[in-house]
Amino acid sequence: MGKSLCCFLLCFLVLFSFCSARQQNECSISRLNAQRPSNRIQSEAGVTEVFDHNNDQFQCAGAAVVRYIIEPNGLLLPSYVNAPQLMYFVQGRGLQGVLVTGCPETFQSLQESQEGQKQGREQQGQQGQEQQGQQEQQEQKQGREQQEQQGQEQQGQQEQQEQQQGREQEGQQQGREQEGQQGREQQGQEGQQGQQFRGDQHQKIEEVREGDVFAVPTGFGHFIYNNGNRRLTVVSVVDISNQANQLDFQPRRFYLAGNPQNEFQQQQQQQQEQQHQGQQEEGREQKGREGQQQQQRQGEGNNIFSGFDAERLAEAFNVDVQIIRKLQGQNDKRGNIIKVQGGLQAVLPPRRQQEQQQDDPLYAQGNGYEETICSMKFRQNIGDPRRADVYTPRGGHRSSVTSYDLPVLRRLVQLSAHKGHLYQDAVLLPFYTVNANSIIYVIRGSARIQVVKEQGETVANEEIQEGQVIVVPQNFAALIKARDSGFEYVAFKTHENARINTLAGNLSLIRALPVQVIASAYQTSDSQARQLKHNRQESTIGAPGSSSRSQYRASA
């Protein structure tokens, strides 16, 4: 018993030491560099660009970054991921669908809507004909009554003949009405059958545009379609360190259609090669077997249905085997972004109505579980400067989205984001994020960024440009100064309600200190201490060469 307990404690200590070392190694960063995509995959209607998630700074943040460039009428095939993801739409517009098992099909296709309008017009025409027939009958009846009143003298046989003729006409009219009613019922049944088989019902599709943040929880299916006239660019951050990911520390995308190349495959192979450096011969054999399996899979398909037996799937879907072979994506060489012939038609509610729902505080906040999974909101726009949380007239503005704005972030995603725009030579005052790592993606322009870790060690001092990504770990201090072209960026945070502390400005830690403490700590005079404390009046974004007062809202 004692030996068993000792062995158990020893194993526990080894495992604990391994986990601690792994966490320490993930964020033992001596240098941060702006990153560009390391893998580019060309598809029929777009490009997928993947950043190396094995890089030290991405390992520290526990995140993977992917950029999708979708051409007009391009469709990013439906898929799901083993971790939650937060997307930012950099440019263009399109449609985004989220697929949730068990939720009702509340949207109808345009084709079905047109058929319904056609049937409605036919029904209105039939009703008009019936009303016209009734008016004619009333006119005939009134005419007969007048004739009876005027021709009282000629009653006899003429009256009997007229009555008999009237009864025959009424019988014929009733027969025609019965035939018409039967025909209308038959047409209605045929219309319902046609609508049942030809119409399409599906789950909710949302219209997305530049500046939108879109949250996709773990395991939720989703797709993106470009219905605009220019390219649609989307940046996605996958939080692979999230507790919802019960697999390994690798991003895994499961496609539901096509024969797409695994966008994370190159990085995973590199990591496997590093893990098998001491076993070169075994690694070569395993790599050869994996290469053969990959070649076989490329012919058979790479989506989630490809590995099942075609006959078993045909039985599950109750369709022909030939349809299943198309479902499995066999010999499909279009990639993960395909061209939709003729475009994708869908009926959507007006965007203004969607935005009004977003602005409703009761709709946004809810009471925890009042908002069900099927009706929850996945999108929030942070690109509109009119909704800025922080605004400096000559400095710039910043907008954020947290779980208070988007409740789906609270439990199912646990990420947040903010979008910033610095004008020419403006400064993002020194700050650090209290409870999250930051993944910064440059939308437009360029800036000089400095990042400092504990003990004053500088880990980044370089210029970052459009399309690059850099990670600022939790509690690392950063300062950003825009270049002549300005600087637009989006920062993804690994916490649902990320908070920042500033080191300069009217809301900073320095501003909170007494003057005497500042003077004693930094060995300055009281006058110099007051300058440190009060000369910069902005809160977050500093105007160039000025201490003009910023306008700060309570929602910042």
C-alpha cells in the first residue's frame, strides 16, 4: 500500500512538473516579431492564408490565426472547429450561416417565396372570379324579379316555363361552382405538394459587412458566402487553449463538404518532425505511411463524410449511393472556397431591423439563459466610428465588443475584441491587458510598436504593417505610435471581458498616485511629479504633440 501511494505521488509530481514546464515554456518569450502567413492555399474562388501556430508567441497566446480571401460568388465550405473562434470582417460584405443541431428551420429560400407569391396571385384571381360570378347571379335574380312584377298579367304557362328554366340554370351554375371548387382544391393540394418538395427551408443566415465581429462556438457548423462585388477578407482567431477544446493543443477543422486541403496540416507536420528528431528512421517510415494515406485520401475526399462506408451513409440518409459519393467529395479539386454558379439566393430580414435589435439593451444583455441557443446573436459591428467607446478629436477612436454586448461570448466563446483607428502620428498610450493575451492584426497603415516584459526587458521594437499579426502577452506593456498613413487594427482578446490598465493619461496608474509618492519613487521634484501626473489629459489615445482632452464614454 505504501509503495503504491509513493508511486502515485511520484507520478503526480512528474505530471505536475511537466504541465508547469509546458505552461512556462509556452510564454518564455525573449523576442516578439510581427508575423506574416506561413502557408497559402489556393482554391477555386479564393485563398486561405495560415499563420504558423507553432510560433512561440502564438503558443503563448494559445491561439491560431487564419485569413480567408473570398472572391465574389465564392463560398467557404461548411465546417466546424474543435475550439471557439472569433472572426473579424476586414473588407467586403457577404452572408454567414451558423448551423446548430436541433434548432428549427426559420428561413425560406427565394424560390419558395416566389412560388408562394405566384400561388397567392392565383388564389386572388380565383376569388375575383367567384365574386364576379356572384354579382352576375344577383343581377340575373334582380332582372327576373322585375320581369315578374311587370308581367303579372302573363302568369300561366309562361311563368311556369320561366321558373323551370331558372331552376335548370341554377342547377347548371351550382354544378359549375362545384367543379370549380374541386379544381381549386386539387390545385391547392398540388401547390402544397410542390412547395413541400421544391421549396427550401434552412436555419438563420445573417448579412455581414466590414467591421463586423462574428462569434462561432466550439463545434458549431458555419459557412461564409461573398454576395458582394469585391473580395471579402475575413480574419479568424481560434482559441485552441480554451477549455472547450478537449483534444490536443492543435487546431482542427472538420469540413462537411468538398475535398479541401487541411489548412493546419503543414504546421502539424513540422511539429511532428520536431517531436521525432531522436527517432529519424521511425519518423521517415511513419511519414511515408502518412504520405501514402494522404494520397489515398486526396482521391477519396477530405471531408468528414469521406471516411464512412458509402453504403452505410446511403442507408443513413435514405438516398442512392451515387449521391453519397458526391457527398464524400470524391475527386473534387475545387478546394475549400468554391464558386457558386448563378449565385446564392436567400431571403433576409432588413439589416436595419437587425441593428435595432442589437441596440436594444434588453435584447443584448438578457438574464443569462433567457436567450436560447437557437435565437442568440452571433454578430456585433465595431467598425462604425459613431459607436466608438473612446474618441480623441485629433488622435483617433476605439470600439470594443465584450460579453456585455454579445452574450454568446460569455459561456460559449470566452473571447472579446476591440478595433482601433489611430490618426497620423497619434499614440496609443502605454497600456497592458490585465486578464488576457492580445492578438493584434493590422488592417491598414503602419505603426511602431514597443512591448516590454517584466524587469524592463524590451521584447519588441519594430514597425508593423498591413496584414501582419503580433501577440502582446498578458501584463506585457505596449506602446503604439501611428505612422504618416495612420494605423487601423483589431485586437482579439483571450477573455470574454478583457480589461486594460493604462500607464499614462488621466485614467492611468500614475494619475492615481499621490504627488509625493511619484516624487519619492522617481526622485523628482513636486513640480516634475505633477507634470507626469497631469500633462497628458487623454485617457487612451493621445493626439500628436498635444494634450487635448479626450471624450470618454461610460461604456469604454
